Amino acid sequence: MGRNKLALKKIDNPSRRKITYSKRRDGIIKKATELSVLCDIDVGLLIFSPNGRLTTFSSNGRIEDIFLRYFDQSNVLEAGPIEQEGALQEKLHEITQKLQERQEKMRPVSFFFLIVFAWSYNPDVVNINSVHDAIAHQQFLNDAIQNIEKLTMEIFHEPIDLQKSGCFQVPPAATRDAHLTAEELVDGNGNWNPPQDDHQPKEAHLPVSPHLSLEYLRTQKHWNLQGRGQGSA
Amino acid sequence: MGRNKLALKKIDNPSRRKITYSKRRDGIIKKATELSVLCDIDVGLLIFSPNGRLTTFSSNGRIEDIFLRYFDQSNVLEAGPIEQEGALQEKLHEITQKLQERQEKMRPVSFFFLIVFAWSYNPDVVNINSVHDAIAHQQFLNDAIQNIEKLTMEIFHEPIDLQKSGCFQVPPAATRDAHLTAEELVDGNGNWNPPQDDHQPKEAHLPVSPHLSLEYLRTQKHWNLQGRGQGSA
DNA sequence: TGATCTATCGTTAGTAG
DNA sequence: GCTACTAACGATAGATC
């Protein structure tokens, strides 16, 4: 199209690239508009410009509404897969550290959300097996709750410098009683052990972790340029 | 384009609508591909077909990576605004109830995430004032932690029927000790009250709630068809 | 029968300069 | 903006399931 064809590769000349960006961004937004109106459907679009500036399009309400619908559909089932212990912990720790290093002015809830999101997303899960075991499932749930709690504790115990940007320094969080792991609550035979007063705090772990079900992926079309998608071309 | 022009309105004929959908979906994905390659940028695209089927495009990795980048940019600051008590509680309750009614096969973590997301998103916040008060902030954090925990408890105490789809019925969660509200932990003078054994469970509340900063919105372009966006046309 | 591809054709709208 | 040029796509027909 246009006076002459463009090769499908990055435009070297920065100013030309920006011009092309503007034109095509507007074009694709128009297309998205038309598609959503003509077919009466939800469309969401996220574009990060060469300068890192974000342009968002959503056919209906906010882009977050589209996200919600996405996650709503992603709630697909299979039994919880087994995750090698520790890996998830490390990942979370890495994220929290990175965020703390940046000392970004972050709103606590967004921060908290990011953790939970990164955790539930957990893209690096491979070599996992399905286990239909209610006990394990319960372990997972308990550990999940405690892990989030624990993480939040750890995070907000550290002073995040929010004062510089009109926010506050987060004071030390409250002492909490919930530091039992499911391992302590369920014995080797799967029997329930109510918490005792003489327990010792212990590292929680996540024996089970989420991933998208294969069946779900098969019913959906996912495209991306790195060939990691599941789409039927 | 095409043999003759289409009016920019919903296509009445369902089969024609689907055909148009397919073509234009492929077209817009091609455009998104070209845009991301030519300009070397991240692009994410979410399309829900007339049948509710989801098509996803992401220029780089998974669509969730684009989400993460979005939320990363969205973590903008202002002091936490005051939220009228109760409204958020109601909203969360509504969501949990709706989800329970549907009895959908949901993965616990996704479910949990959805709650946290809906909570941190909270689009209905209006008429809020900024308050620079560390105590209130701490209350908020404590309440936040406890609310999520409490909700998770409430949710998973209820048997969610996951068995029909190869999943399990979630057994009653462990007895937890963390049902104190910040109100109980911090007295009227802002002093810290460690938990006592004779406390009574009580409804937690959220005095503070997140929203996107206006300044952030001003620096970004948001488009949508309902005129609620912030974009400069 | 209805849905979903494929192919072809001709018009026009996206876009490079 | 403008202009030139071509690729997106509406219509239609035929194939497959």
C-alpha cells in the first residue's frame, strides 16, 4: 500500500518509524472500532508506542473490563498441577525485590495486585502432572492464602518510600497468627490436624500451582509473533 | 471497500456478520503484526467473536505479558482516596455470589485473582478526597490483607462444585485466627492493640480505596466507543 | 441445514511518500 | 494536508464436515 511497498521489518529511520506508527495506530483503531460495531463484539487493544507511551482501545467500557472478561474465560479447569517447590517462591521474591529496588511510587493495592497477578499467571510452569487429590487441593488453598499473607507481610514490613510522592511510608504490619502450612495441618495420612499452640513458624510452600488448561487453549485462538501461541493459522 | 460499502452499524444477517468477523479479525491481526514489527513495539489485542469465542494477539510473549506492562504503567500515585464504607464490601459480595451461583468450573487461584482484581480495579469510585494519614493507611493495608483472607475463607468454605469437571469439591478451609479488623487492632488514638484471645469476629471495612490518577490518564491515550475514554482525538 | 473454509473478483480505503 | 497505488474486504460460488 502507499507509494511503494514496505518490507515487513523494523523501520530504521526513527522519524519515518514514528510517522508510520501514528498512521497505522490510527488505522488499526479505526479497524477495531469497525469490527466491534459491525459484529457487535468486544474488542480490546493495547499499543505501546516507540517512546513507550500507551494507547488503549476498548469497544466497551474500560480496557480493564476486557481484561476481566478475558480472565473470566480463562477460569478453566483441570486438576491442579504439581509445581516443583521453591521455584514459585523464588519468582515472587524476585518480583518483590525488583519492585523494591525501583522504589517506585506505587499504590499498595496495585502492588499487592501485581504480586497476586504474577503469581497466578506464573508463565514458567512446565513438566507438570495433574493430581486429583482433594487433600492436595486443600493444601494448595491453605498455602495460597498463607503465601499471599506472608508475602504481603514481608513486603509491607519493608519501608516502601511512598512519602516523596505524596504517599506515606508503610508502617510495620500487624503481627499475624497465620503462619501454619498445610503440611502442618494435614498429616501424612491425610487426616486433619487442628492447629496447636506449640507449633513453630515454618516456611510455607506451594505444592500445586495454576496453569491454563490445554483443553481451553485448544478452544481458543492465540496469536503471537514468537510462535508460542496456540492459534490455528 | 469490497464490492460495496457497509454502513457502520451492526450487520443484521448473522451469517454475513460471521463472515465479516472472520475476515476483519484476520485483517486486524495482520495489521497488528505489521505495526508491531515495523515500529518494533508491543501490541496486544483481545477479540471476542459473536459466539463469545476469544481470539488473542500479542506481539511479544503472551497476552498476559502485555497486561503486566499495562499494570506496570498504571501503578501511578496519588494519596489513597477515601471510599465510603460498605460500597466496596457490597461489590465484592455481589461478585462472589454471582460466581457461586454460576457454579462455574473455576480454578481457585483464578477465582481468587478475580476477586483481588475486581477489588483493586473498583471502577465506581467517585467523590473521593485525598488523606495523608499514615494510620489510616495502615488500617487500609491491614484491612486489605484481612479482607482478602476473609473473603477467601468465606468463598472456599462454601462448597464450589468442581467435581463435575474433573475437579474437586473444595473442602472446608482451615480454621484461621486472622479475623480481626484494623479497627480492632488500632484504637481511636492510633495506638496499636495486639490481638486478644477473647475478641469477637467482626465485619472488616475498607476506609481507603484505589483509583487511577488523573495525571496518569492525561499522559495516556484511551479510546473507547462509549466516549468514556481520555484520548485526544 | 447450517457452519466453516477456500477461491476468485472487483471496489475502495489505508497508507508511503 | 495531498496523491498514487495496492491490499483489505464484500459478494458470490463451490467444497467439506
